[in-house]
Amino acid sequence: TMSGGPAAVSFLTNIAKAAAGLGAAASLLSASLYTVDGGERAVVFDRFRGVLPDTVGEGTHFIVPWLQKPYIFDIRTRPHNFSSNSGTKDLQMVNLTLRLLSRPDVVNLPTIFTSLGLEYDDKVLPSIGNEVLKAVVAQFNADQLLTDRPHVSALVRDSLIKRAREFNIILDDVAITHLSYGADFSQAVEKKQVAQQEAERSKFLVAKAEQERRAAIVRAEGESESARLISEATAIAGTGLIELRRIEAAKEIAAELARSPNVAYIPSGDNGKMLLGLNAIK
């Protein structure tokens, strides 16, 4: 019984040592592994060699604990929005909002990490975006930003893509989402539009008056020609034509009066006078 006690203690001690060894081994193994998820890449920093030149892809990978440390990059396309207040060629201030879709150049991730760090896009895109917007907007007058907007957008897109490549950033899309002018310029544009509408209205009234004048001249010429023809016909045929027109007019007037219930016919001569009580009393 006395010998059984030390043996049990020795056995428990060995189990404890084994458990401690297994725990240390598990901790070492856990520290030696890291996982790169989908849509991500890793850059490894080595205490002796610095940032390693190769980009690590998706999956589980080994590193040397304490000596090496992985840094994970999200390589999916991400949106960025920022605004810029820029001056135009004719010295008007314009507020522009730009939307970018960006992602890092995977092959050059070690260079990006060395020069810019993990927050590379927030450090680069706002500055180059404002720079490009101011440079492009300064080439146009304020009204051209609206009339030539596709051309302006193309210039901004091409310039930004070129500048971003210098920092190993890929831009999948660049778009101007908002454009607004200062209050003074907006009021000037509104007054100009009103003045243009008034000018068009004045042109219309002038053209209408001219057409009415021409129509009056044509009517006057027609009436003059008609009078001349009637005079010539009267001179040739006498007044018979005029008498004929007078008789026709009288017949039309009589027909109209016959259809009216408020008109009564009075016989001519003495009978008519008798009906009206006009006979003189003798």
C-alpha cells in the first residue's frame, strides 16, 4: 500500500506532463497555421527578411511563429464616394460627387503593403480623385459640363484609371453621380432661360403680325380687283347686272321675312290704309 502511493503520483505527474506537452504542441501548431478566406489574399512579414515578395492565396498555410506574421487583404471590389468643389474655366464653382469601384492589383500586394499599408484605398483614392476632378473641370466652361457630360466623364475615368495604376489599384468603374452649381450661377442660368423664352415669344408675335399684315394686303388687293372687274362689267353691260343683283337680294329678304312669325303683310292702296285706319275722316 505504501509503494502504491508514489507510483500513482508518478503516473499522474507523467499524465500532467503529457497534457502540458500536448497543449504546448497544439498551441504551437495553432500559431503556425493561418487561413485565407475566399475573396482575400495574404502578405507575410518576416522579421529577418521583411515583407516576402509573394502573395499568398486562399486556404490554410504555415508560418514560423513569432518570426513571421500574415496580413490579410480584401481583394473584392469596393465602392468609394467622395465630393469635390472645383472651379470651371469661366471661374464658376461646381460641386461634383464621384463614385469609384476599386480593388487592389493582387500581384503587387506586397508593394502596396510596403508603401501604403492595409488602408491603401482610403489614403490614395480621395487625393487622386480630387486632383483629377479639378484638372478636368478646369478645362470646361460651366455650361459645357452639362452639354458635354459624356466627354467630361470619359476624361475623368481615363485619367483616374491611369493615376490609380501608379499605386497598383485597379478601378472597375468611375462615374459622376452628382453635379450642382453655386446659387449665383443657378440664378443666372434661370434668368437666361426666361430671357430666351421671352425672346422666342417676341419673335413669334412679330412673325404673327407680319403674316396678318400680308393677309390684309392680299384681302385688300382682292377687293380692289373685284371692284375693278365689277366696274368694267358695268361699263360694258350697263346697269342690268346691278338691277339683277338688287332683285335677287330683295327676293332673299322677302323669303326671310316670310319665315318669321312676327311679320305681317299690309295690302297696298286704299285697302291697306283702311286696315291701318289711315283714311281721312270726311
